[in-house]
Amino acid sequence: MQVRARSCASALISRALKRNYKPLFICADLLICDRVCSKAKLNESERLWLRGDKRLNCRLKKHLDSNFNISRQEMKGSMMTEQPWNPDIPNQEVRLRRNPGKRGVTTGQTKKSAGRLFVLVNFGPNEKTYKPYDQLEPCGQPEEIKDLLAAGRFGNPDDLRRILTFEKVKGHLTNIFYSMESSNTDFYAYQFKPVLKFLDSPVGRLLIADEVGLGKTIESMYIWKELQAREDARRLLIVCPAMLRDKWVSDIKTRFNLDAEIIDAKRLLEKIQSFLQGSTEQFIYVTSLEGLRIKKYAEDVKGTRAELARLLDNNAANDESDIFDLVIIDEAHYLRNPETANNKIGQLLRDASRHLILLTATPIQIGSTNLYQLLKLISPDDFPDQSTFARMLEANKSVVEALRLIWQTQPDLDATRQAVEQARQSYFFSNSSRLKQIQAELANPSTINAENQVRLAQLLESSSLFGQFMTRSRKREVMKKRVKRTPQTLEVKFTLEERQVYDYITYQIRLLARRQQKFDIFRLLARQRQMTSCMVAALEAWKKNGVLNNFLAIEDDEELLYDIFGSQLENGLVFDTKSHSTQMKWDTPMCPFPQGEVELEHFIKGLYKKDTKYNELKKFIKQELRKNQQEKFVLFAFYRDTLTYLQKRLEADGITTCLIIGGMEREEKQETLEVFKTNNTRSVLLSSEVGSEGIDLQFCRFIINYDLPWNPMRVEQRIGRLDRLGQKADKISIINFSFST
């Protein structure tokens, strides 16, 4: 306690001097005994603050030990000799002997009362007052702290209170949330967990990987408000997929009453150039990841994005200057591949900014390469290579297990202690004072009450090797009343014609795959997937563009294939097509398609009328609308042709719809969403993957997956549009389809 009290007191004094604050000092006892709280007559909150603030407890301990080892006897023996001065001379700088922080200038006016001489001193605007001559002393420039201590010039408890208030208002305390009342949002305690993590971060960067719907936008803006209060942050850049820009601007305005501006690469380049030339403009800019990303930006590469990348690369943040105070990158899982342009622009923005926040709701498997790549973006020095990451991951398992055990309703303290002991065997934790403290306290489990349980759990979490770099909240951990997810499968039984079409196309794709390289194999698999999404829509599209006779007739967008197959496309398909084809024998199905153009169109119309998958969808929706005419459904499908087909058919069958697809203007998309939300006559929102990220649909309780993404994380993103804060229903229904012969 003595060391902590001395450290706190020296930190207070040192900070006051460092900030050019008038020298406010406290009595010598504060530096040499543990009676700091009682000596200064602090109230309870001030006591807690003085004892609890980690930064003030630690930052100047070494400074204290080397520069303030002065005993009271030394102080008394080195009192400075009083120097007489003439109070009739105006404009002399003087201060109160008992309160050196109180400074003023003489006016040249004096008076005598009861045998004492009083001097009129101007202490500031509207503060002229007479002070006894013997309580004043002349002063010039502030002396060194050692000199003031040696002279015995100390302040009083009011000075300490002023310093406490000054530090709180200035915004440098780790246990004060300056963002607490800064938003027009409901209070959820867990949303301040990222703020705490960020303040403890040794690198000023954080990965927020909360589950979908827990408010990552709000959490990241709380961090921005903290930076504004603590560091006078002025320049914020938000990078997100293009489809989310309007949502960011809207959320920032409605929830924090801040104005954000959507900006493209050209204007961002101009703004950065202006800043480097001395502009002090304050801004919050929102820009698209697609509009910034670039893989190569050597001097011979022309274009706005290349010039912007070079500018960022040549102006990395340092102690004196940084282009951005904070960069927030939303949907950061798009940066997980280190070979992509997305990852490269992420690195450039990280290095050009004082602070960085990465947001992703994509479920993270702790052992995955994806997590390593994102953490490497956060701190390349702490995660230099994947082998180091793997060792850290293995060592951290015992801490994670201890956390799980102690957070149980009935904590298993013996097992927790054993897990902590095991963790301390690792090189990474062998010298951990926190784990040593936890282990010592767990040795006496009878002393562990509920309050101590929470405190020990917090110590364990702060001991995690990844705790300083990432935070993840799950609904089951932070929500008392979780929405129940109810899956329901609509079974589709093919007609004879549908089955013939499916078998024939599948056979043709298999034959083609035998002679193709992996990229073309994925193109063929995409055709198969399109057919299962909506057979009629696929046939109509293939007939139109010539694919029906050659499934590789048109080039496919590589980015589109990446959206379908994700990391499988990156890693390649582990499939020996030649070997596989020689081992497999397939029956050759009969071609169901007639030869003539008119006959083929007539055949497709027949499938249109008997579309069993659509008929199951229509049956389900109408059944639910009979129960509640104002019920709303969100239907996701990957293919544009599927969505336009469904809109045409649903509208024809009296079921009103709204449609969101790629390529829509931002204003049109926002208007469509608003119409769907407010117009009770619109029953179904048809959305492609552009709608599965960043839109809030918690006013609905039915989600329909007309087709399923290859990547299950995409399914979670879809569901997360409904399963999020503000969902009033006790359960949401997740509708899927299955085929049977």
C-alpha cells in the first residue's frame, strides 16, 4: 500500500507539472506513508479512484523511487531562507506559502489591520483580494519538484481534489467512462467491454468479434468518443463494404448525433494531402473497402487508388503526427487473406493511423488461420508468424479452461486452480504475477465469495495472451432473454420432368469436370448450385446466354465465385478428377430438352407451372399470412435470376414484395428497406447477399433461405439480421428447403 500511495501521489504531482499546470503539491506524508486517503480527507469515490487507477499507480513508480527518496528530516533541514520583498511594488509574481498553486501579481496596494500588513493581489479575472504579507512569497518560474519538496512547499487537500477533477475532466483515467452518456442508445454493460479492452491495449488496436446483432457499431463509436475525450481525437475514417456506408452514416447521426460524410478515394486523397499541408479540419469519413483496395502501387502504377496507397505508405503514424486518429474497418473478415488487395489496404491504413479497430461478426474458430491473419493486422510484432501463434494458442488453452470453470454458476475452484497451475508451466505464463496471485487466492477456496469470483475471472481474462488484442461477446453470455431459433424444413418432391432435368445437367457437369482444372470445376459447381436455387430461372438464363449447350461458354467473375465458395476457392479443390472419374460409373440419363427453340420454350413453361419448390414457398407464406396478415418474411437467395423470378411469381399470386439486389443505388436501397419496414401491405423482402450484412430487420421473425450458401458463416450472417438487439419475438423461424425424389 505504501508503494502504491507514493506512486499515486508522485504521478499526480508529475502530471500536474508536465501539463504546465500551476505547481499544486500535497503534504510530504503523501509521499512516504499509506495514509494518503485520510490525510487528504478524500471521499469514498476519490479513495477508490486513487487506489484503483492502474496508469497512475504504475507509470511513474521508477521516477518516484529515483527522484523522490527524501526523508522528512532532510526536508526540514533544507528549508529555504525567507527573502524580504517590497509589497508596494506592483506586478510582482507572488504565491501563497501554504498553497503554491495559488499564484497572482501584486497591485502595489497594501493596508494594515490589527497590526498585520495585508497586500492586494490579483489572482485572475474578478479575483482581487487582500492576503496577509507573511502568507505570501515572491515566485518566478516554477522550481523543480525536488527543490519544492526540499523547501517544504506543499499544497493542501483542496489541491489534490483539483488535480483529481482535472484528470477526470481531461480524460486520462482508465476507470472512468467518458463515453457512458454520449449516445442515444439503450444501456448494455457488455458494450463497454471493448472500451476497457481498448484502453488496456498495448498497441492501441483491437479486434471486436462479437456475434451478429450485439451492437459492434455502437461499441466502436464508444471507443471514438473515449478518444475524443482523452486525446482530443479529431480524424476518424470508417472503411466498410459499399452497401453499408449509408447505414454507418445513419447510425452515427441517430445514435451519437454526429455528422459523417461518405467519401470516395479521390476526395480522401485530397483531404489527406490537405492535412499533410497543415489543415486541422475535424472529420468523420465513411468510405468503401472496394473503392480503396489495391494490390500494387509502385511509382509506375497510375490512378487515384495507387497514389492514395503511396501517400499512406510514405506517411506512417508516429509520436508527432498521424493522418487518422482512428480507423474502423467493418466486416474485417474480408481482410483475412494476406495475398489480397483488401489485406494490403488494411495494412496501409493501420500504419497511417494512431489507432485501429477491426469489426467482424463472422464466427471465428480459435484455431483458424483467419484469426491469426486478423490478429497479425492488429499487432504484427506480437504475432510474427503462424507457428508462434500456434504455441500461444496452445498455452492459452489452460487460461480459457480456467475462465470457463470459474464462470460456472457453481464454480469448480479446485479445477480452476489446477488449470491455472498448468498454465503457469508454460513459458508464456511462468512469470505472470496475475496468475500467481490467482493461484494463491484459490488455495483458500472458502474465502472466495461471488464478488471475488468476478474479480478473479476478470484477472484471468486480462491474463489471456489474446485478451489485449481482441474481444468477443456471445449472446448466451450477455443476454438474459435470448431469442429462440426454430428451424423448419420444407420438403420438395421433384416431378418426373424436374428429376430428369436435374439428373441430366448433373451428368453433363460431371463429364465436363473430368477434363478441367480446379477453377473451371468451381465454375461447373456454380452451375449446379444455380440449378438447385431455382431450376426454371436457371434454365431461362442459360437459354438466353448460351450456357445450356455448354456450361463453360461464358466467363465467370472470379469475385462471384469467391462469394460462393470462399476459402475453398483460395485453397483449391482437393479432388483428383481423373482418378475419381475412372472409379465412378454413371448411368447415362436421357436428355429431357426438345430440339426446337419453340419446343424448348414450351418445355420451360411447363416447368414454370409445376415448379414444386416455388409452390411449397407460396403454400407456406399464405398459410402464415392467414394467421397474421401483417406478418413479414425475409427471403435470401444468392442469384439475381432467382430473386427476379420469385418477385414476378409472388406478385402474380397476390403476395406483395420488396427487392434488394446488387447494383442498386444507395438511396433506392434505403428507400426500399424503409417501405418494407413501415408499409404493412409489403409481406416479403427478397434480398441477395448484399442484404445479409449491415441491415437491421429485427422487426421480422421469419427468415427463408431459398438457397443455402456454401459457407455456413454466411447463413449466420443472414440469421443475424433478425436475431439481434431489439427483436421482440420470443422465437424466430428459419425456413430451409430439402429435395427428395
